[in-house]
Amino acid sequence: MNYIAYAGTYIQSINKKEEIFNAVCNELNTTIEQLKSRTRKREVCDARHILLYLLRKHLKRASL
């Protein structure tokens, strides 16, 4: 079974980039606009790093 398990959130189909974005945003209380911005605030940077890790691991790409 292919799914992402992160902090209690499970996504069954991992073929959509938007689903990963939404899961990270929901769990870490950020917005997609914050993740795509150039801000260097710690909470946004940490969320961005987790997002890129999940994109690389499950979709074999790491573009925002």
C-alpha cells in the first residue's frame, strides 16, 4: 500500500503534489503561499524542508 504517514496524517494516493502540500500545511499550520515564499522564518523553513523531503521521497521530484 502506498501512503504517506506524517504526524498522524495518512494520504492514500501519493500521486498528487497538491495532496502533499495540503497535508504539510494542515499539520504545520502554514499556507502554500508561505511555503513558496522566500521567507526565512524558522517554522516556515522547517515546513518547507519536510515538504521537499516528502516530495523527493514519494514523487521523485523536489520542485515547489
